[in-house]
Amino acid sequence: AEVSTQSTGWPEIRNTLRAWRKENIRCSDKTVELGEYALQHYSASLGNEKWAVYEQVCIAALDMCPAKMKLVNKCIQVLSEQFPSSLRVSMLEGLKFEYLKKWDAALEMYDGMIEYEPTFPAPYKRKVAIFKAQNKIVDAVNELNKYLGTFSCDHESWLELADIYTTQQNYTKALFCVEEVLLQYPHNHLYHQRYADILFTLGGKENLEMSCKYYSKAAELNPGNVRALF
């Protein structure tokens, strides 16, 4: 059933917001509605959880800008006053700059965060997103390689880098990226299929023979993988 401030009691509103945070559900309009209501009417009942709700509402409000920019600024101001040195609050500032297409300000914000805490992954990823939005593919590749030099177990970033190399027709480097993923997830049929696809695209007798082996492995791991079968 749809949750609303008119038909739902406070416990269900709180539990819904908690569940959406835990499961990373991006239901921006309802999050703003429920979150604003909770903060206005049940701030004391939320206790320290209200700071997480402010952050949740801020991210949802960014999805609804420009209509909700005033709310975004309010959330960031409240959180900045409570947590003046928080990297998470700085991330919200950076996301706001991105929405406003103030790329240089966002990059400066993220560079400062990386310098302050090099092991915090989020600003690296946002820099990649900015470079891709600006179609600065070389910068995006460089930033991803820099990031993966520190966070080598991030399989999603390896796949993202493989995608970029594939679009640039740099298939040898794309293969290397998927190899890194296969080392982490050797039993995932989709990654075997992905590796086979790139080998097939490269062509040549040796690559085609190797691609058949990886397609076979993908089909063995998941007999329902029709692409691997054909």
C-alpha cells in the first residue's frame, strides 16, 4: 500500500524511511513528503536518527530540483551546523554543485575530500561521473585507474572502466578489466559471458577459440544463459 502522511501513522512513516535508507530505494517524491513531515512533526521522537533523515531528504530533494532547491539548502545548512567537518555533508555540497553544473566547484570539493581522507571512495566516483558528463573520457579513465589503484576490489568500477574501454574500441584493456572481475567472482556466468563477448569482438582464430571456452563456462554455470548457448 502507498504510504502517505494523511493515511499513515508515525511508526509506519519512520519504518518506511528506515527501510528505504537500508535498501537504497530511490523514491524521491515520497521520501521528501514523508521526510519533511517527520522532521517537522516528530523531530524529538527521531532523536539522533533525524540527521540520517535530513541526509536522506536532501538527496531525494536534489532529484526534484529546481523545485526543491530551497529544501536542499536547508538540509545542508542544518547538517553543516551539526557536523562541520563531515565528509558526508561535503558530499551533499558536491552533489548540489553537480546539479547546478558548477563542475569546477564540485571537483574542488571532491579534491579537498580526497586530500583529507584518501580512503573515502565516494569523491573519486563523483569525479568520474563529472568527467563523463562533460565527455572528458580521458580524464574519466585516468580517474578510474587512480581510484582502482587504491580500491582494487571494487568490481563495479572495473566493469565501468571496461565499458569505457569498449566504447573506445580498446578491447585489450577492456579484457584486463573483466579479468580483474573474474578473479573476484569466478562463478558468475555473466562475467564469463562478458569476457567471451570481448574476445569474440577482437576476432582472430585464437580469440574466437578462447571465447568459445568462456561461453561454455557461462553456460555451464547457468544453463539458462541463452546468449552463451548461441
